[in-house]
Amino acid sequence: MAFTRPRTLLGVINLSPESMVSDSVVAGEAELLERAAWLSAHGCGLLDLGARSITPTAAMIEDSEEQRRLLPPLRRLRQEGYQVSVDTWSSDTVRVALEAGATHINFTGAVISPEALEAVAAAGAPLMLTYMPYGDAYRMRDAAPVPYRLQGLLDHLGPRVEQARAAGVKEVIIDPNLGIIHPSTDEHGKVQLQNSVLWNLEKLRVLGCPILLYAARKPERLARILFASNVLFAGADIIRTHHPDLIEALLNAETIES
């Protein structure tokens, strides 16, 4: 079994100090530019800038605070010539980010407004749509579990893809959101559900969209390597990662078959 190389690595930069992945958090311009350069050197053609943490215990912030954190680093990265995706579930932040130069939108909420879609289309920006049956990460905290199944992914993402296309968005990318499995699911069940999507990823291609997968940062190194390898073999078009050096090592690994 072979894998195809992803067309894009999407390297994560967190502007939220509450993030659970502390080594992706930057504070100040020097750290921002250092991480951007490191991600780029390890193959990331696109940077994913997020200013709102999905950590379950993180303080909930308003759109205004998200934008206060986001806009100066976004403008600085664009000055340096980087392609930058903005990770947000706020339609208002989508519009503001595009005005500030965002080249892509990674929309992680369930409902994007018609005005935000119009702005994405007008900017000619690719739009990533995430499976999010809970509305957004804040509302997920107190929500009852939603089963994580392939048909549910199709039912949720299909109409949103059509809505975006009808609004004039030229490129729509889908993300099955491997990390969305409800916290009440034990670790064995979570891995089984994630793999059930990974090994059947082609079924999502009926929507006619490139597929983004997140190579989640597992707490143990071997688990991180194994999960990232699974994501590669699943055939993702775009891989979102905090650790592109790990993806790079897997892509360059020598095996008996090679």
C-alpha cells in the first residue's frame, strides 16, 4: 500500500495563550516570524493562524478579542509574503481577516453567514469547511454526544459545500474533523472511529472537494508518528499539522519496499 504526497502542508501558529499545544503558541513578533520560518523550512506552503483556543478549559473570548489577537500578526505575515489561512468560527472574523489580507479561510464553525461567503467569493479565497455538528467548540462543551459516522459527515458537509459554491466560492475544501469526537468517548472508541473515516476517506470525495486532515498532536511521540502515518496513507490532499518535521520524516523514510 502506497501513499500520495499531500499537495499542501498547513502549519499551525497559535495566537491563543490558552492553547493545549504550547509549542505552537507565539508571543510577539520575533516568535511569530521564527515559527513561520521554521514551518516554511519544513515544507508548509500555507500557515494556519488561530487566535481562539478550543481547549475545553480555556476562557471563552469574544470576536473582538479574537480579532485583536489576530490582525497584527496576520498583516505581518502577509508583509513577509506568506500565504495565510485564518482559523475561525466567526463570520465577522472571516470578513475582517480577508480585509487584512488572509489568503485562505479555515472555517471551523457550523454556520457561515451569507455575508461572509460573499466576502470569501469576492476575495477569491479557498474555503475550508469543517465538520462541526455542535455549532462551535464553545457550544460543544455542554452538548450531548453526536455520533461520528461517515454518513453524518456527508449529511452535514454536503449542503454547506453547495451553499458555498452557490455563493461563488471557487475552491471548497472539506475537513472531516478527526478531533471532534465527543470527550465522553473513550480512547479505544475514538481511535476506532477516526480510523473508520481514514480508511474510507474516498467516500467523502463524492462531494467533489479536496480533503484536509489534521495530524493531531498525540501526547506520546510514537502515537503521533503512527497517527500522522495513518493520515498520509489515507490520502489527504492537505495535512494540517503542528509538527511538519514529523510529516517530513515520514515522507522521507526509507522502507524495504522503497
